[in-house]
Amino acid sequence: MRIGPESAGIEVKGLWKIFGPKAERVLTSDDRLLEPAALRERTGCTAAVRDVSFEVRPGEVFVVMGLSGSGKSTLVRCLTRLIEPTAGEIAIGGDDVLRATPAGLRELRRHRVSMVFQHFGLLPHRRVIDNVAYGLEVQGVAKAARHARAREILTLVGLDGHAGSYPDQLSGGMQQRVGLARALAVEPQVMLFDEPFSALDPLIRRDMQAEIIRLHREVGKTMVFITHDLAEALKLGERIAIMRDGSIVQLGTPEELVGAPADDYVADFVRDVPRSDVLSLRWICREPDEHDSMEGPPLPASTLIKDAVQVATATALPIRVTDGERLVGVVDRVDILAAMAPRQPVTA
Amino acid sequence: MAAEPGLAPPPAFRLPRWAAPAAFTLVLVLAYLLLRGSGTLPHDDDAPQFTAITELREWVDAHKNDSPLFLYFVNYVRLFIGGLFALLQTSLHGLGWPGLIGVMGALGWLAGGWRTGLLAMASLAACGVLGVWTLTVDTLALVGASVLLSLAIGLPLGVWAGRSPRLRRALGPVLDFMQIMPTFAYLAPMVLFFQIGAPAGVAATMIYSIPPAIRITALAIEQVSPTAVEASASLGATPRQTLTKVYLPLARSTMGLAINQTIMMALSMVVIANLINSPGLGSDIIKGLSRENVGLMLPAGLAIVLIGIALDRTTMAASRQRFRPSRVPYAVAAGLAGAGLTFVLPAEWPWVLRTAQPVNEAVRWAERSWFEVTDAIKEAVSLFLLNPLEGVLTSAPWWLVALALLALAWRIGGVRPAVTVAVCVAAIVLLALWEHSMVTLAMVIVAVAATLAIGVSLGILGARSARFSAFQRPLLDAAQTLPAFVYLLPALALFGATRFTAIFASVIYAVPPVVRLVEEGIRNVPPTVVEAALSAGSTPRQMLWKVQLPMARKAILLAANQGIVMTLAMVVLGALVGGGALGYDVVSGFSQRTDFGMGFAAGVAIVLLGIMLDRITQGADRRPPPLRRKSL
Amino acid sequence: MKIRLLAGVLMLGVALAGCGGAKVEDTPSAAPAPSGSASASAQPSAGGTVKIAINPWVGYEASAAVVAYLMKNELGYTVELPEIKEQLAWEGFANGQVDVIIENWGHDDLKKKYIETDGVAVEAGSTGNKGVIGWYVPKWMADKYPDITDWKNLNKYADLFKTSESGGKGALLFGDPSYVSNEEALIKNLKLNFKVVTGGSEAALIKGAQQAQEQQKPLLFYFWDPHWLFSKTELVRVNLPAYTEGCDADPKKVACDYAELDLDKIVSKKFADTGGKAYDLVKNFSWTNADQNQVAMDINDGMTPEEAAKKWVEANATKWQAWIPK
């Protein structure tokens, strides 16, 4: 139907969303710099998104993480103007979203960006297959064609045989698979996930996360994933933006966040993360000194610490950490053990 | 908390909490004793306000055939409504009784399965057996026409209001007004615009039944899951697609309730519409009323209840269940079969049970044998309750009563209700209806007190005994669907034409919803709370007074509120059996040309009284319960 | 039936597409009988349909029943008897909802408007009944207090008539709110210590009067002659200041008794022009108070109006045969 790349990048520059009366006026005055509580006190407005800028590469899984009220859900809704941003620039696949006409915007939502919601947003009066086909129906695709497509997608998400059920006959996890299928059915370039798994049981959540990783491998869409769960963020995200009070406080790879938190807020967040699961050897290797043997086994610098354990147990010699041919440093058992030990509060 | 002045050391002497209100009450009582008889506003049938409205009416009447408003609008509306009604009436009669029963049964089956279908058929057949078939069909046509129009206007408006809070706020008071305005009061203007006959009846019924169509639809739309709406928008649905594919289907079952309520309201209005020569069951009821003939009224009244049951169950089932398209052909076949039988079976309903004679004898017997008791009750209530209250309200200076009302509203609800009350009081005074309003107020107070006493007791009993609840439920159901007119007659037979009769009838009318609300309120007390109270060793009595009733407070207040509105609605009808005051003004305004102005003004005054009482009781509801207030 | 259906649809169309405006006289269904019970319209009749309004007192109903019976059985008309109160019934002349008011009590103001000004109604002669409204007490009271029948002494006995409804004054029981009434003005202008208490219907008046006589209870009430009750219960009229020509001209200043009225029939202009034999029957109809009371009493005793009319018609052939147009 449409000729274009399979996935598209997103560029966001200086995005603001202020709720409340006279939002425009707040934006142009110095009030916008106030703390949230002070801002509300003074103007009755809430700045949900404050001057946010980031880029998502085509095909990337980009995670926005923050606690509730940090503005992450508002941010993701601004991307397709489900919530109208107050100011800023958004481009998806190079097209300016904020200047799009209503028809253009619908076109964008119909074909290029689709979304998965926390509470699924399924239509209880429609069968699963009609829910999945909803996006196509809205586009005006004929019934036979859209049902055929919906069946394919149902197979893809593992819901074969449930096409004729109604949403309330399915478990929560299955319902979210329907939500996922509905988003996939329109073959979007970008998929937005608004805390899709937070309403699910832990076990099912793990399955669904695996499902996302699998799907990403298979269909390779650009994904923007909102979550308040750090473990989820670390698991899925190629890059993670941490939001607080409407602003991004740090944006980086999981390793960067855990290894080099930008401020106390982020540090506090990542304190309980097992570093060995996230950090690679690059973060703990040191310059070899004269005592170190250079005979130890080599490992690439991107190897996770936990994955180096096995090698370390097999040899008493320090492991040589390499980046291609180049030697980055060495790591010995003690370094690995130290990295794996839970961090103690400084006062202890 | 920090700013709480109460944290300062308590003063040596502190007035108890009740001191200020008590002192104020004392001042009011003293003022009354001193000023009694002065500053009253005695009623005058020929107040300039009334004559002005009457003259306006005469002027409109005189220009019916030359004003463009009538020539190009009102008369076309009348012709359109009349045409719609004639169409329905003709088609329903054209189906014949087997056809109509077949169609109703098919619809019932389609909506809710064979039970509903059989119930619908049996209800309709029973109307035939009662000997009121043709009137029943006329009533169905009248209800059908007005419900169709109500829905045609009400549903779109409701959908709009559901998505626009601003419109919702704007519509609120208008709908309140339409619902509290006694139906009698707008019959006269209806006649002025649409003449007597079916169109005016349909229009009046429509006005009465449109508020629930709008309100409940708006609620239904409001309640649609915002995520589903967002999901639809995120997939690029146009607003129209979101409306037809998300809002409407998701709101369907609640909108079914809107339709259901609209039909019920219309049914309760059809009797009154008969006063302006609309056809239907009401004619028998009105005839019965003017001839004190319960036997004549009863079949018609029962037929209305039966139609109500059939339509209620069918629409409720339709809104609850998923639509099964596979059933449509069978239903059509059943309907056709019924219509086909029309050609085989006799055109007239074949078998009628005559009940008038025995019913009348039973009524006469009751009248004779209970007269002593009923008369004593009536006299006691009138002399010891009603007359003193009325005396105080009408002999006190009007501003003193107004002040007391204002203080009450302010004390219970705060500033806003007080302002509303002030506006209402002022308007009543300006309408020159102060004295009659006070007489009506006295009646309403007594009736609401009785309604609450009976309703709350029955509600408590029902909540505590499942068996009692099961026993009273069908009675309450019937009492609620029975047209209000029907209550008037036994009341009249027992108590004669007095204010007490009107009060009695309105108590019967208003008790069922009160019982229901109270019972539900008590049942809805969370079981964990009840368990906790039990484990703390509460006696059943303590449980009731310390746990269940306080927690059902909201429901009881709502019940009081409902009781007031329903009592006011009944007060006008009560005028037909000696209720007097505002209700009588409305009725006579409707039947005497020269009193049109007074009748119309009295209708407005009833609305004002209603809004006033409504706001005061609602104010009580909005206030946080005492416990939380103390801790603040 | 099909034709009426078609007519309904057509009228919808015409109503919407019409030009030049719609008059009050226009009715939605061009076919006969747009409303009313369909039992009447189910069997089309030779002569068409006549609508006789039923006002809420039994004497009226008696006259209407007899006329309706004759129209149906002697002339082959279909008759509808819609229950409409006095003043509203006049409004029905304009748009064809009412053809006949069979017993009209005065109403000079309405005659002026509908007959003279609007020209939608015409008089159709006397019913032969003399009607008079008045205030009555049960016979036992007149026996016990002979001077009570003079209005000047009413205040003396006001306490007797006190009830819980009359607010410390004497009660004057009134009937249906739609009845012709000077009561409020009379009480005010004659300075009587009485209050009008409304019973709401003729039935309430009858019941009150019967109880008052049987149980020897005091009662002052509004009533009228002709009425069958006079033959069952003895009632005595209270003499108000005598009626003189024009003393009731201003309704607010009335201080005299009701005039004796020659009850008459009013029909719509349309019915007078096109009513044919039915109109002639209405015009010829004239009987005595005794005739009416006989039929009314039968109705009150439980007969349907139709049965009561049949009984009278069968017993009084010579009387009604004079009314049937040749």
C-alpha cells in the first residue's frame, strides 16, 4: 500500500505541556521555571512536560521511565497529539507532527504510529478479531481483508483460536496481547507503549516482556516504551530516559544509568539494581599494573559482569578486557566479586 | 492543622455547640409571637401578576391564526406530531389484537428470551381481558409517539451533553425545572399552543419524559472508558467513527436504561394527557375520578401497570444482553404469524372479565366499615399537625419565615443553597403566591415526614429480613408503576376531600422509592464494617444505630430528597381531592380561563418550592459527615 | 385502515412541505376520526362521526347518552364521547375535537368569543332543561334552624360548618374546579365568615350531601338543579340576595344569587354546516328535568350511560321520535 521505510525515527525538541488556564501565558513568563508546587500555587497550572528533547533512532527501543506523576504518560500522548502539546517540535519520520492538519494527523495515527495502553482500551462489545481489526476498519479496509490480516496478527501474538471470544472472556495477559495485536495490525512504523504491563501479574508481565523482545526482533519497529518499573526499563530499553517532574533528568543506555547516575535522584533509583546484571566489564576494568599477568583469557568489553563469572572461576589469572583488538584493561576475581556485592549505605 | 486555633489553650468558659442555633431559634419564636398576624401576604385571586399572565394568554389566543409563529411553526409542529400519532395509532390498531400481542411477544423474546416474550404477551392479553383493549392500544400509540420524539431529541442532546461539560451544566437547571414543574401546569400552555387533542397530549408527555433521556444518556457517554476512546483516537478514528464505534456501543446498556426511564415517565403522564382530550386509558381513570367509581378506574390503572411491566422488562432485557441477530428472522416470523391470525380471529377482543361491580362493592364496604377509624386519623393529623403548622407559616410575617428558611439552608448546606433559597423565596413573593405556598409547604412537610417515617422503617425491615424484603418488593414495584391518579380514589373514599387525602395519596406514591433507597443503602454497608462491629460485640440495635444508619446516611438523604420531589408532584393531583393551595390554583388555572395566570404562576411557585427544598436537602448531603468535620 | 395510514403519511408530508402556513383549523388526519377510541372508528358508519364532549356531571352525561344513543341506532352515526371539561370543550370547536356541547350553563363570555368573534361555534337551541346553581343545606338543618335559609343568618351558624379544612371559618363545599363559580366573590362581597373547600368532583358533593342528611351532619354546599339527587335526598336551598338582571356582570363584584338559566346546546360551525341529520337531531333535542333525572339516576346507580339511555329510549318512544329529522 504505502511505500516507505519499515520504521521511522522520532525527534522531539523543546516540548512543553502545561495543563490549566492560561497555559500559554505561563510558558512565555518566568513562571515556567517554578517548582511544580509553586507553579500550581501561583497560576493554577501544572507543567506535565517541561522542555523535553530527545531523539529515537529508527528501529530503536526507547524507554521513558519515571514515577507516577512524572509526566511520562503525558509525554507519550503528546507524540501523536492525543494530548495537544503547549509548545515544542515533534517530527516522526521527518514529518512535522505539530503542523499536521487534522486529516494529516489521522493519517499519521492510522498508518505510522500505533499505541498500546495500560488498561488495554479494548472495546468490550466487539469480538477479539474485530478489536484487532479496529484500526483497519477505521481506515476503511474491507471486512474480509481486515479479518485476514487480524488472524495473521493473532497468530503472531499467540492468540490463535480466540478470534471469536469477547475481551471479558480473556485473562488480563491475553487482553493485552489483543491490545498489542491491534497496534501491530496496522503495520505501524512506530509503536508507543504506555505502561502496557503494569496491570498484569508479575509472571505474565515477564512473558509479555519476552514477547516484546521477540516481536522487536521479528518486526523491528521503532518502539517508545513507558514504564515505572526500572527492571522492565533495563530489560527492554536500548536507551532510557528518566523523567522527574516533567523533565528528563538523564538519558542513556542502561549501563550509563547504573554506572554513572547523573544525580542523586537517579542514583537512588538504580541503587538496588544488581550491577553485575547491567554493567559490562568496561565499567570495572582497570589499567593492568606490573603484577598482573597478561596470560589470562580475553573477553570483549561489552560482556556483562555476570557473564564473566564463569570465565573468572575457571582461571586465577586476571581477565583481559578487549575492545576488538585493543586492550581496554584487566579484571580479576576480586574486582568481579566487589562489583557483585550489594552496595552498602555509606554510613555502614 | 498548624493553623488550627483550637490548639490554643481552651477558654475557661465555652458555649456548647448547640447554643447559637438554639438562641437563633428562640429569637425566631419570640419574633413570631410578637409579630404574628402582621406582615402576612394574604392570597388574592386577582393579583395583577395573574391578570397580566392571563391577558398575555388571551392575546396569544387571539393571534393564533395570524401570527407567523403559529402559521409557520407551531401549527406545523402540531400537524407533525398529530400525523405521527395518527400513523402509530392506525398501524397499531391495524395489527389487530393477535398481531400486536405477537409483535410485543416477538420483541420481548428478541430482547430477553422466551420468559420476557411470554411476559409481554401475557401482560398485553391481560389488558384485553380487563376490557380496555382499544384504550390500551391508544395509550401505546400515545406513549410510542412521545417516546419517539423524546428520544429523537433527547438522545442526541444527551450524547452532546455527555461530551461537553458546559452544555451539561447549562441543561441541568432546565431539566430540573421540567421535572419539578407539575404536569398540570404545562397542560394549559400546551392547549394554548397545540389545541386540545392528541398533539398537545403527546407534546406534554414528551416534555415530561425527555429529562431522563438526556440525563441518563449524558451519564452513559460520560462513563465510557476514556482509554477505549483514546485507543480509538490513537488509531486515527475520526470523531464520527469514535462516536459510532466506541461511545454509542459502550454506552448502549446505560442508554437502554435511559430509554426505559423515558418510557416509564411517559406512561405515568398519559393519564394527565387525557385531561386535554388525548385518547387512551386515562379517560377511564378521569371518568372514574369524577364519578367516584373505583371499579371504572381500576382496569385502566391495572392496564397501565401491565403495559409498564411489559415495556420495562423488554427494554431492560434489551439493554442488558448482547443483541442476537440470528433471532431476528424468527421474531419477524412470530410477529407476522400474529398479524396473520388477525384475519382468522375475531377483530374485537373476545373475552372480557367484568370487575367494576365487585370492586365498587368492596370499596363501599371498606368505606362504611372503616369510616370511624379513618375519620379519626384524618382529624387528628389535620388538627394537631397540619393546622398548627399551616397556621404558623401563614400567620407569621413573610420575612420571618423567609429568614428561618434562609438560616436553615445556610446552616445545613452553606452559602450557595442559602442564596438559592433567597432567590426562590423572593420569586414566590413576587408571584403573589406566598400564602398558598406556605399552605402547600405545610402539607409537603407533613407528607415528607410521614413518608420518611414509613419508608425508613420499611427499608430497615427489608434490609434486615430477606423474607420481608421479598414480600414487599412486588408491592413496591406495583405501587411505583401504578398511575398516581389511581391512589387518589381509595384515598378519597377513605378520607373524603381533605388535605389529608392528598397527603395520604402522596405518601403512598413516595414511599416506594424511599424504601428502596434506604434498603439499598443499608445493604451496601461494606460487610467488613459489619463484621468489625459484630466482632466488637455490637447488639443488633447498636449495629443499626451506630453503624448501618450512619453509613447509609447518603442514601437516606437521597431518599428524603426523592420523597420531597415526588410529594410535590402529587400535591397538585391532590388538589383534585381537596388538597387546595398551590395545587388547586394550578388545577383551576387549567380549567377556568380567567384563572390561567394564577394557575401558571402557581406551577412556577411549585417549581420554586421544589428547588428550594431540593437544595436544602442536597446541601445536607454535600456536607462532610460529622466525624470528618471534627477531625479537620 | 390502509387509507388512514396513507393519510397519516401524506399529512406528514403535506405538513412539512405545505406553504402559506397552517391554520388552527387544520387537523393532521384528513380522514375521519383522528383520535378517540378506535372502537368507534373501527366500523365505518353511514353518517360519519360526531364528537359530543362530556362535561363532568351526571345530568350532562344523561343528555349526551340519549342523544348519542339515538344518533347511533336511529341515524347510523358513529359517536365519540371525549371527557372534556366545560371551558376546554369550547376550545375543541376550533380544531374539530368537539362537535357538540349538549348542555351549556350560560358562559356568556365564551359565547362571545367563540360564536361572535371567532365564528367557530353556533347555538343550537334550548335543551328544555331549566338550570339553576345555588347553595344548599340538608333538610334536617332547615328543620332545626329555620332561619338558616336566609343568607343573612349564615354567619350566625358559621361555627356549625367548621371542619378541619376550613381554617376556623365555616366550610362551603364546592365541586369540580371547572364548574361555573361565583363562590369566592360571594363570600367576599356578602362578608360571610366562610371558606370554599373544594371536593374536586360532583361525586364528592353527592356523597357529602347524602352523608349530611343521613348522619345529621351540618353541610353547606354548592349544587344545582336539575339533579337526580333531589328525588333521593331532601335538600333546601339557601336564599342569597335575589338575582337581578346584570347583577353578575362583573365576576368580581357579584353579590347576588345565580340566575336561572335556560340550558342550551352549542355546536361547532362545521357541524352545523355539514352535520346533516345528526345536527338536526341535536337541534330538536329537548326534554324535561324529570327526564334527565331519570336517566342520570340510572347511571348513578351503576348502569352504563348507554344502558340507561336505552332504557329511557325504550320507554319514551313518543318523546324522542319527535326529535328524529324526517
